[in-house]
Amino acid sequence: MDLLVRHAKEMGIPLSPRQVEAFHTYRRELLEWNKKFNLTAITQEEQIEVRHFLDSLTCLVAMREVCGPPGRERRAGERLRLLDVGSGAGFPGVPLKIVCPRWRVVLLEATGKKVRFLEHLRDVLGLADLEILHGRAEDLAKDPAHREQYDWVVARAVAEMPALAELTLPFARLGGKVIAMKGETAEAEVAQSGRAFTVLGGELVKIVKIALPGLVEERRLVVVRKAACTPDAYPRRPGIPAKRPLK
């Protein structure tokens, strides 16, 4: 885990020995489960450290750039609440939980085999205050226990920005923020999302550019602030945001 430790430190995220061991266990379990289930196409150990673990931790860089240390805006005694939409094999939600154990993190995933892996991983790593939900964003966002309840909503490789805005912004509280983890198409996707942001109550804050070690392509983290309540009509029925995005 030397590569992960070194570059996380360069990002201002020093990892404790206990956290390094947790990432080591995470990688081992991911590769073991991947022999039976298609959890990831990335199977080289160093690539997992870069493309999964370090990539997930870049969310903390974006959070710092936008509002300082994450959680600073919360009142005394309150814990930061984060939702990972379409978590897959746990990215970016689980790495963020490992590094920030006091956060209350919810992972939302629609695929049953991935949910089972996440439940197993939570038990193996002993992660408290990590909730795993099997379902779709379009349905969960109608639940008052989750609608407009989160300080941060994160998503990686879920959908293009206009559709992704509809799947994430309903979960963010007023003043809360969404981080959409994107590649070099981020600016073009954001340019198509003006109507979606306006309708859903979002406003673009910043596009944070990130370079990961050994990767030619540059990463982009699109940060969107929840400026107004999302109308009750959104999100629309499952599948509709992707089929008919708000452009």
C-alpha cells in the first residue's frame, strides 16, 4: 500500500496504520469476490490503489476547496451525513468512511450481488454507522427519511450530468452539495445541465481538476450546491431521468 499512502499524504490525507490495514483488507476482499462476481474490471493491485482508492479520496480534496475541512459547517455534536448513489463495489463511499469514521455514510446500490458484497465488507472492516440500501435513487428520493437529508451526495460513473443531477440533488439538504466524479467530458456535460440545475434547485459551485499518479487522463469533480428545494415531481419514475434528461 506504499503508493496509496504516499499519494494520499500528498493530497493532505495522512493514513493511519489502521486505515492502511483496512484498505489492504478491502483490496483483498474485492479481488476474492471478483472471482465469482463481476465487481470491477480493474484487478491489478496498484491500479486498485489509484483508480479506486485514491480516486475516491479526491472527494475530500474537492470538499476542502469548496468549504474548508469537511463537517466544519455542522453544529456541535452533529455528524456529517453522506450518501453514495450507485455505490457499486463501494466507491467512493467506503474509502471515505475508512478515512472519516465519524461520518454517517449510506451506500445506495441497485444490484443485489454488489449489495451482498458491501454488507460483507462492512462486517469484515467493522464499519459502524455505515448503512447499505438495496434500491434505486428514483424510489429512495421519495422517502422523507432520505429526501433533502444529506450534507454531501457523491456519485461515480452513474450517468451523464443532466440525468445525474436528477438522481442526486433531491437527496441534498438546502446548502448541501453534490459531487459528481467525472472525466474530461465534465465541462461539456455541465454545459448541457443548466436547465436541470435550475429545475432541481442546484447551482454549479466549481469543477475541481485532479491528476492521479500514472494516469494520462485528468479527473474532474463537479461540485453543485443545493440552493432551493427540489420540486416534489422529481426525480421522475425509474429509468426516465436517463431516457429523457432535463436538457
